[in-house]
Amino acid sequence: MKITKVGRLAVGAAVVGLFPLVSPASAQDLAGRTVEFVIPFAESGGSAQWANFFAPLLSQHLAGNPTVVVRYRPGAGSTAGANWFQEQTNGDGTVIFGTSGSTQFPYLLGDPRVRYEYKDWKVVLSSGTGGVVYLPPDLGERFDGSFNNLKDEAYLYGSQGATTLDLVPLLAFKLLGLNVDPVFGIEGRGHGRLMFERGEANIDYQTTSAYLRSVQPLVDQGLAVPAFTYGFLDASGEIVRDPTFPDIPSFKEVCEATDGCETSGVGWDAWNAFFVAGFAAQKLVYLPGTASQEVVDMYTKAIDDIIARPDFAEISAEALGEYPQGTGAAALAANEQATTVTPEAKQYVLDWLRDAYNITLQ
């Protein structure tokens, strides 16, 4: 079984200041117990890799060294598992739940399948990631930091669906003014990469771990050219270059360089909200709302101890990239950012989904 890592998500000091600091850990003990780390996805995806990275580490660092096992409850785009967790009242620390951007998005969009409320849960970890958009060599050689010379191209993109994490790249393509025809229905981002490799798609993105594992070799062979990352948030909440890919411009930089793409206004606000929910604060770990502060403190201490391990950077690099992770006040701030969208930005996305893809959620 693998494990995932934890750290501190960079968020604005003003936001962090809205939340109280976590009190010192208590003497809570889970000796002889089994902790179920539930994720609302199948065992083959990125969330499974993330949960299985953390499970052994939590077993080592939680008080009493309980057995930590990952349980999978896939279905309905992850809303089935989240609805199940909403009904859990066992707050003794033996049940924790991991969400992803695919769980945040239906919540933000008011999907009728959602019967869960993030505000009822107690967050103990936020874990961010990144994403890289890339092109084939014939288009990549014409990319000069903007898409001004590439707007007349017809793009094909393999997509899992417009309301999945693919909402972030699809909305970015819209803001850039690109003519992108998504091929919906692929089973995972790995299938999108295979379409790219076969020449069936000429624009694609992969999350950081998948990019490092499967796309960087294509770049090294001259078979793919990175265009931009989605970026990451600095301490003031501003989008900066992705720390794992400091030599690749962020989407904000490319947008600013591309005619007609604006980094202000309701369209940008909408993209930014879903970027945070889908990437900068993509994965979050929760205890049920019935958990005591004592149990929250126990988990916070365990995760902080994991982060402080001398070998943490080494063992987490491949699974997580070089991203800050969040506990305590930082996790609370990330949770707030990842589950909040303004009414105007939400309506912008709903109107775009309806007009562009004939998708109606409400």
C-alpha cells in the first residue's frame, strides 16, 4: 500500500487570519483500532494514489499506531460517497474522508445529486496539485508564450466531461479564444494522453504526477511541447508559476499575453474559483462533524509530524510534486476557498455549460 503526503497550502495571510489556530494535540489514542480512509472514487485514479500514500504514514504517526486502510466508494461522479459521508456520525477518528476537485465542483455548481454540506465537516488536511497543458511539436514550435498565432487552429481534446476537472482547461481554452472541440466520454486523463500520442487530439493536459511520469518523456523526445501550467497560489493568494515547473509560464501569464484574454472580470473570477477547487486546494481530508477538537488535534499533530519527517520531501516528490500542503488554519482557509464561489461566477459557468455543451444542472 502506498501513501500520500501533507504540507501547507499557501494562502493569503488575511484569509488565514479568519480562522483560529489549532490547540495542542491531546492524548487521544487509537491503539488496536482500524481507521477507514474513505475516498469516493475507484482504486485506479489519482485520489487512490494520494490516499494510499498517506495511509501507512498515518498509521505510523497517529497516536496508538492504528491500522489505516483505504476504502473506495465510487459512483455518481464522487457525489455518492460524499452523500454517504454526510450521514456518518462516528467522530472517534476511525472514519476519515478524502475529497477531490471532482467532489467540490458538483457542490459549487449546485448539482442536484449533492446532499452533502462541506460546512458540516471538520477539515484536517488540504493537498494541492498542478496541471500542465501541452501541444504537439508542429503547434508547439509556433507557441511564443501567447496563443495569438494559434487561434485559427482547430483543436481536438479528449475530455472526461465538462463538469469534471476538465472544466478548468475547457474554460481556460474559452478565455484564450481557442476553437477547441472536446471529445467527451474518455474514462480518465490517461486516455486523453493516449489520444494525443495517437494523433487523435492536438491539445491535452495532465496533472503534475501524470505529467512527470508520462508526458515529460514525450517532451524529452521532442514529441510534446508544454504551453502553460495552471499555476499555484503564493502567500498572498496570487497566481504564480507552479513550483514543480518554474520554467513553464502560468495560465495567467499566457492569458495576459494573448489578445482578448482578460485576467479580471467575471470570466476570470469563475476560472480562478474552479482552479482553486480543482487544483490549488484539490484534495481535502475530513473528519465527521461530530468529531471532537481532541480528535481533530490528534490528526493535525500526526500530519504535522509526517510533514516534519526528514525523508518527507524525498518520499513525496513523485506522488505529490513540490506543493505546499495545509493543516490547521491553512487547511481551514483552503477548505473555505475550495468550496466557495460568487453567485456571479457560478452563473457564468452555468450559462457557459448550457450554451456551449447543452448541459443544464439546475
